[in-house]
Amino acid sequence: MCATAVAQLRGSGLSSSNVKRFVSSMEEVIFETHSQAMNVALQCLPPGDTENMNKIEQSFKTLENPFTTLNSETKINKHLRDKWGFVEPIEKVLGTRFDSRRNKRTGTYDQVIVTDKFTYIPILETLKSILNKKDLADMFMLRYIPKEGVYADLRDGTYFKESPLFSTQKDALQIQLFYDDFETANVLGPKKGLHKLGAIYFTLRNFNPIFNSSLINIHLCALFHSQDIKRYSFNLILEPLVNDLKLLETEGLQIPIFEHAIHGTVVQVTGDNLGLHGLFGFVESFSARYCCRFCLLEKHNFQTVFSEDDPEVILRTVDGHAEHCQSVQADPRLPHLYGVKRTCLLNSLQYFNTAKNFSVDIMHDILEGVGQFEVKLILKYIHGNFLCAEQVAGRIHAYDYGFNQQRNRPPLSTDKMLDGSNDLGLTAIQSWCLLRNMPLLFGDLIEPDDKHWHLLLLLLHIVSIVFSPVLSDGMTVYLKHLITEHHQLFKQLFPEINLLPKHHFMIHYPRSIRHIGPVLHTWCMRYEAKHNFFKQQLKSYKNITKTLAKKHQSYMAMYHESFGKERLTLGPGKMVTLYELKEGAAIAAKFGISLSSG
């Protein structure tokens, strides 16, 4: 209980010095409580009963103050490691550079050598910690039963079935990596970018997708300064992770629940488009001639080619990608070739290659990209033909989105709706809320044969399929034709407006689903929610990666120690009475109960 309190304080953002003060204060409280309890017990005895008095005094002396084992950073980490399986972060050196630092003695700034480091959390130790927990091990042992022609999980896709590792070893660890950058300082302040961090997380796809949506199954793997990527390259940061993964592929892990060593490897790497291009060594500009990581179609053809079946679409292959990497490496004067700038260290793994990475991010592609882009065009169309800007914004603001979606109501301004940008300035969840309710918001104004409205309905059909957790083989074929029809209609209605690169990425969705199952399981939404833990901490920028990594690891150790399956039953929410709901009377009548205001 005492360790839980300390871990919760560390995880809530409290500084280490304040945690130490809390522990010191609690030591004094416990000591005073022991002294008072002993005095009360002694007063209950007769004055001459020295034998029992000595026994009571001896008993209280043997009572250990529970906070004594937690009164220093070293003792806290040792306790968490011994009791909860705390995985200690490790600092890795990237290199050295010159920088200016203030001399405390003279008050002047001197040029000094600075050692750049990043923090790595050993993935093999994390995996052992996960599988040594009984509840988690029980969930891991549950066998998934695939159904023919149905895609509900990674194990239903051809990538898993054709893998030389996963097709032969059913218990092999399926590691899904994620990479993204996030700001730890004020995003509008002068320190923007200076303290920007990059994070690599991973999840175990062996667990049920419901469990994978929980933040406690998203594990930290590495934390580093984003500026160090350009200074030292991504491969240097990936090196300790790849070395551990190679051991996992060849030697495996010894876990008590298994009689033999279990192996594993990376199944997919996910992230936003810019992050994946940087990680995999592709060009990080989507204005480039070859800006797609899935195929070799030139960008100007994005406006006319709307299906992978088109002969102009040449898909990237393992051999072709290796050839491009070798050509760029052999000729230093060549900045990139077919969109490839360098090789990725992940390609040195035995069972993974970036050319077979089929993950897509529907959060950024659709909710923050195509969805807002096209909804904005439809709103401009409605403004030009049916309503003034204030009426459009008024409908969106006044609409009843329901109890569950009221907090996701899009705060749309008329200025943002009519400007020349490609978005509406909404978050992903606000964009999803607006997109789903567009037919109810403005459907009364539109004629049944309106082509602009048909474009929106086609997009809604596409969204309903790609966001589905279960799909059939036939639905992937249907999705391919929907995307083709949607893109063709867009160019017919808006011939002067170019399709976004994200429109092109959509044509690869059907193939991705057939390879790795529902793409909902690779989107960034839950991973980006993980960033909030680090953003909410009180930070010491002197060694921010190590500080945040330690706080995160103690937080994760605490939650895994108290983990139970009941945690997965309900997500965040709040208890309300039927009386508070607009539909409360109808619900009460359906269940045959009385409705009261109490």
C-alpha cells in the first residue's frame, strides 16, 4: 500500500523532491503512531507486570516502519524492481558535441563538451515482466480461433499466415512498434521544438484487441530528443532495440508458463505518415516525386490513378527496396532514389522488412486529412447554395449530438470554414463526430440526386468500413470499388482541386486489410493518448528523457501489479441517473421501472 502511494505520486507528476518530503513526513507519522499505540498498550497493564511490558515494548520495536524502505530514490527503485517487476530505464550514449554552459563560479558562458544520450527500456525485460504476471499470462494463453474469409485480427491476414515464424510457432510474440514526436514545453512558446521528444512504444498483438486499446498495454521502449535524429540518425537510436529483437528471434525468452523458449519479432510498425517515412528512410516531403511508401507511382499520377489494379501502380518489394537502398548508399551524390534516402536498421531483422509493413493510420489519413478536407468543401457548397455562413455554423453548434458525444461537438468558426486551408481546425474525434452527423445536420436541404452529397455519402461508406473491427473478404473488394468511385467523382466535381496524398494512400487500404486485418488496430489514436502521461508531468529539462522514463516505469509497474480483468469491463465514464438523460423516460418504460429525480 505504501509503495502504491509513492508510485501514484510519482506517476501523477509530482517532483522527486516532493515525493521524498512526503515519504519523510509519513515516516514521522508512522513513528508517532507506533509510540502512541505502545504507550496506550502499556497503560492498560498493571504497574508491576514487567514481563508483559517488556514483551509489548519488544513487539513494537520489531515493527518496521513501511516508509523506511522507500525513503530514497535507490530504495524506491529496488522495492519496485523486487516486488513489482519494475524495469529500469538505461541511458545510452549517442555522441558528443560542443555547447555553451554558464559557469556558476564566474557567471560567464563557456564552451564545453556535452554528451548526448537517450533512454532505452530493455524490451526483453519488459516482455518478461508482462508474461510473469498471472492474469496477463492467462490472457496470453487464450487461443484465437480464426474464421475463413473474416478479418478480425492480425492473425487472419496473409502476412501472419505466410510468416515463417508466426505460421509455425503459434505462441511467438507479435510486437507492434509505434513512433511519434510530441512537445513537452508550450507548443506556442519560445521553447517550441527545443524540448520536443521522440517516443517508441510497443504493444503485444497476442492479446485481444480490446486489451490493446488499454494504455497499460502500451509500453515505452525508447525516449529521445527529436533533434538527435538529425544529428546522429535514427539507426543509432534503434540499435539497442534491434539487438534485443535479434536475440528474441534467435534465442528466444525463457518464461515459466512455457516449457520451451518462445521467440518473437516485429509484426508491424505504425505511426503517422511523416514519422514512418523518417523511421523507414523514405523522403519526408509529400511534395516529392515518389512520396508513397507502398508503391512507386509518381505524384502527378495521384490525380488519375485510383486503384492498385491500374498497371501504372508498381508496388514496393523487399528485393526492389534493398536495391534502391544499395544504390543510394553507393552514390553519396544521390540524395534519394524512388523516394528512398537510406536503409532502416529494422531491415536487418530476420522476420521483418519495411517493404512488408502494411500499417496505415486512418486517424491522420481520414479524420485529420481527407475527412476535414472534403467536409469543408461540402460546407462551402452548402454555404454557396442554401445557407449563410452563420446558419451553417449555427446548425453545427446547436445540434443535439447525444449524451456520449456532446463533449466531442465540433467548435467550428465561420472564418475557418471559409478560409483557403485544407482543414477545419478540428481534432480527430471532433472531425469524426461532425462527419458522422453531416447527413442529419444538412440532409433536409439536399436533393436526392445531388452529386456533392453523393460524394459525402461515399466517404461515409468508406469510413464505416475502414473503422470496422471485423470485415469480410468481400468487403475489401467492395471497399476498393468505393474508393475508386469516390476519387473519380471528386475529380469530376472539383477538377481544379488536387487530391491530397492521403487520398492516394487510401487506395492501398483494401490490400492492407487482407494482409494485416482491420486497420483500426494500427491507428495512432490510442498511442497518442499515451503521450498525455509525459505531457502532464512536472519536468526537469536537465535530463528529461531519463526523468520521464523512470516515472513512467514506476507507474506501469504499479498498474500491472494491481491489474485485473475487471479493468477491461468499463472505460472512462461517469454514473448518471435516467432522470438526467433526455431519453430517460423511454428507457425507464422499456425496462418497466419508475423514473424518479432522486
